[in-house]
Amino acid sequence: MCAPSVDREARFELEHILHSEEQRARSILLSVEGMGPIRTARLLDRYGSASGILSTTNKDLSAIEGISVGLIQKMRTVESIFDSDSGLEKHLSGEQRLLAINDGEYPALLRSIYAPPAIVWVRGENTRMTERCIAIVGTRHPSPYGKSIAYSLAFELASHGITIVSGLAYGIDSVAHQATLDAEGKTVAVLGSGLNRMYPAYHERLAEKICERGFILSEFPLTMPAKPGHFPRRNRIISGMAEATIVVEAYEKGGALLTARMALDQNRDVYAVPGQIGNPAAKGTNLLIQNGEAQLLTSASDLIAELKLEPDEPSHLSEDDLSLLQSLSATPTHIDTLSTELTESMSQLLIQLLRLECGGKIRQLPGKYFVRTPSGVGSGVAPGC
């Protein structure tokens, strides 16, 4: 005799309840002071899930190495607080989820570092890490040169299908995120605060844009404010998610250099862009190169060749890019002329020019002059245009 079929709606409701219970349990574990990534990972490995950990007796938990009676009491206290506050409704929403280290969506490279975060908050449209990642970091106070280099590196790497990871800070971080978005690529921002306490608050809008193509991530409880001690923990995640870290302008002492050295400890490649002598923001990067800790990087094409990347270009150009390409020929045209002819804002025009240049369609000459390359001729533009 066949077993009766399970009603689909009832099964869906059961799966939702089970999923919600697991997310609640993960949020509780993440909020227990002193639990830490190593202890949490050890418990997840033993019991398979966060809800399984909470359902285990105190006696059994205390028999595990590193799990003290005091820590268990803290966990039960947090659990009771969540229950009294309707914790599931207060701490979770459809926009954000908790990934555990044993989930399939958890970044594989991050899982391989020492003491990876056992549970992380994520928010975004695409949290599955299937692409290769490169981290781009640097000072919060870059020079115009540093901003330009960071932008072009991120833009070109993103144009080749690389996911750019950074820390959403002012300066080089935000430039790298924005360049990736301009290239219609995927970027990940790792925070030193909870997802509901965006730091810096000024980058709230940038974070929302990042979530449309990538995601933001934090190992801290949702409402946790940024604290100085959080940033080294954040930096190990930035380097841990990436197969290589690029440093663009860094002071002799600062977070960017710390991220680079964490990458080295994680057995990852580190690249540094050489900076101008006398620029304090270049001392750190020059020191990395001088000490042999980082490989000298002068262009994205060098790294692209080393990583054996293939361009991830769209099959056809947008109407705006095609219009710009049609305005160019083998005869050099100045950027001011292009801006006048196309009635584009200078900022938008620069983005389009960089996109076409990274795609090999055009080439920039000294003095802000541009010409179309042979590759650009084959993009729906007649040779004589």
C-alpha cells in the first residue's frame, strides 16, 4: 500500500518553518559573546546545524572542548531574549540571510582560511560565489592618481568576469566598488559593522547598488556598530574571499597593509601598484614591493594574462556606446569635441570611453585624444565612418 502523498502547501509551510528555525538559531549563535568562529564551527561540524546545537542538552554541550558552562549560559540567555522579543521577526527579513560555513553558498575560498567566520550575514541578489574574486584595497585618502588606477583596475578586471571584493570604506574601496558597477560587473562589500548599521553611513546608497549585482557581507550581528577591533576581522574576510589582493596606495601603517599581510598568511598572491616617491600614501605599497611581499603591478592586463582570463564582453554594444564608437575614427578626436557632439556629461563620457578602451574598441592617445582600433571597426561601424 502506497503512503499518502504530502500536501504541497503543507510541505512548503513545513520547509519554511524549518528554514526559519535554522535562521533564528544561527542568529542566536552569532549574538553570543565569546562563542567565536572556531567554537561555532566546531559545534556545527558536530551537530550539523545551528538548530541542532540549540536543541542539545547543556550537559552534552559542556563535554565539548572549549565549550564552558559560562558560555552555554550566555547562549541560553540570548535564546530567551530572542524568544521574548519574537526574535525571528525582529532580527530577520526577506532582504538578508545567514549563511553557515557548511552551506553550499558559503564562499569556498573563505572556508579554507584559518578561523573562517562560521556564520555570516549576507544581503544581495546573487550570493552564490561562482566567479573568481580579486580584492582591491587601499587608503581612505588616495591621491587623484590612486583613484584613477583603482578605477581602471577594477573596471577592467570586472569586464573580464572577475568579482571585485573590498571593504566599502572611503577612498580606494568605494572607487573599486563603483568602477565594478560601472562595468556592469559583480562586487562584494565586507563590513566591519552589522548590515543594519552601515558604516560609513554615507555609503548606504552604494551598498544598495552593490546588492543589485552582488552582495554585502558581515560576520557581526545586524545592529552591531563599527568598532576598531572589527576591521582586522573584516580584512581577513576580504583577503580570504579572493585568490589575490591588489593594494593601491597605502600608508606605512594601516588597514590596507594589514589586509595584504593577511593575504600572505592565507597563502594568496599580493600585488601592489608602485606609488610616487614622496607621497605618504604610497609608502606602504612601495614597502611591500621593496620587501618582496608583493608583486609589482602596473596594469590590469598583466594580471589578466597571468590569470588566463577571457574577456566577458557583451555580445553587442549598447546604443550609447555604439553612438560614441561611431563618432571616432582612425583620426584622433579630443574628448571635449566628443562631449560637445554627443551632449554627454563629462563623467558619463569618461565611463563610456573607459568601457570601450577596456574592451579593446578604442585607444587613448596623449592629451586626451581617442582613436578607434581595428577591433572597433568590427562592432557595427563601417570602416569609413
